[in-house]
Amino acid sequence: MNKVGDNCITIKGLYKSFHNKAGKIDVLKGIDINFNIGETISIVGESGIGKSTFLNIIGTLDRPDKGKISFLKKDVFSLKDDELAKFRNKSIGFIFQFHYLLPEFNALENVMIPLIINGYKKKIASEKAQMYLEKVGLKHRLQHRSGELSGGEQQRVAVARAIVNEPYLLLADEPTGNLDIKNSNKVHELLMELKQDFNMTMIVVTHNMELANFMNRRLTLIDGKIVE
């Protein structure tokens, strides 16, 4: 894993609003915060408060109305859309509440996709994807399609897909929100193993306080601001 300085992400003056029939809704109201290389962070708060919006902007899936995000000292929103997409695929991994696996592909092929997009040859992509599926405990399920996997197994495939490019940053939005207690605990354990094994920054949005308290820092989003 690459190491560059202390700060992975520097956020300054981040604002985001949405408009609906009722008018303008201010979701993020001038957030300033730094996240460090190797740090694990949980973000908690009431439903609908803007946690996922904040995570999507950090992950460059959405752009802020105002403000700056420097990722490894690079102003990411100064990049053109195609450059930003390449940067995102290489540098950021995503885990969502729903696994979003492609049903026509098996577990191995789903994990290979980010590598193929990133320019890996098929043979090397296959070998690397298999290694990460073995790491998440799915050595025996490589050829199974998503419909043949349990909910917990599907989410572990999603975790392998998120980390296969060895990103600097792993973002997880309610990663256990769609799982039962047993599978939630397995995903918790897996995330903690990743914390030990990789020097990546991990930011998790969750309502699960057990998972939140596992992180180095717990942040709360209140009225568009981050409170430590």
C-alpha cells in the first residue's frame, strides 16, 4: 500500500444543497475536516441528515456546491470527468448496503471488473481477484453467481471487489444494514481484519453503534456540520 504524508483527505468549506417543491434544502453547511492515512472513521446521525450525501462527495460520486476536497494533496474536483472516473476506480473502494453484484457474472468475474477497467490483463486480473476472494473466505464460491450466494456471501464478494485495486480509501455506506445479526458480525470482523492488514483509510456510515465504536474516530453529522 502506498504511503504519502499524513493526510489522506483534506476537506475545506464543503456545502451541498438540494431543491424540491418545498424549496432549497441545505444538507452540508461548511464542513472542514481532515482524514489521515490508515485511520478508520465512523459517521453516525439521524436518517436523512445527509450522511450518504457526504460519503458520496468524499468518494467523488457527487460534486459539492462549494468547497474543496484534496485527496493525497490532489484537488480531485479540478479533474475532468473521465480523469476523475479513472482516479476513483484506482484510488477508492465502495461498499454499499446492497451488494450491487452483476447477476450474469460469477463471484470471480464480479471482482475482476474493477481490475479490467483499470487496465489489467484478464489472466492477472483473475489471479488477483481469486486472491482477494480467498481473503474474504470465499475460495470455494468463485464460480457461483450472486443468486447462488447467501446475503452474507454476496456482501463479502462486494468487499473483495471494493479492495481488489488496493485503494487508498475504503468507503462503506451501511455495509451491514441489509444483513442479519450473524452475517453482520462476520462483515464487522472482516472490516476489522482489513483495518489490520491494509494501510488504507476507512470511512463507514452506519446506524450500528457496535460497528461505529470499532473505528478510531466516531463523527456525528448534525444540522449539516460534523461533530467529533
